Amino acid sequence: MERQQLPNSTLILIFGILSIIGCCCYGVLGIIFGIIALVMAKRATEIYNAQPELYTGYQNVKTGKILAIIGLVLSAISLIISIVMIIMYGGVEGIYELQEEMMREMQQNQ
């Protein structure tokens, strides 16, 4: 019997990669992609464990799962830092003022 590709194995890997990249977007996108990748990886693992001789591509699932976990951790840290910054500097306007002040200082130092 011919072995077939495990369903969504490549997509799980892509979502795992996107979860790491998504941590740069205040952590929100990384969390979304990470959770989706983990749910899909769980389903694919169950399918593979039922009949491992029928499927290929399990390595993509394992790699995607690891990347999703790393992306979730990085995204959670990024989200927590963003929330703390908003609280410390009095909202989004306070952060903008801080950035403008930093830019002025950088321009004066040049």
C-alpha cells in the first residue's frame, strides 16, 4: 500500500513559523497562529499514531509543533511587555511621546 502525506503537515509547519514571526506584532498574531498549529498538530498526531505505516510527513508535524510552542512563548512575552508598557506610560499616547522623545535625542546626538 502506498504511503500518503499526513493531512495538514506542511500547513502545521507554516503556522509554526508564522507564530514565531507573529510575535513581532505585539504577540497577538503569534498566539493565534501558535494555537492553530498546536490544535492541528494534535489531530495529525492522533491520525499518525493510529496507523503510522500509512503516512509520511510526521517530521513536519513535530517541527511545526516545536515552532508553535516557541512562537507562543515569545508571543506571550511580547504581549505582556506591550501591556506593561501601555500601563506604565499612560496608554498609547504616552508610548508615542516616549518614541518621539527618543527620536529627538537620537537626532541631537548625530
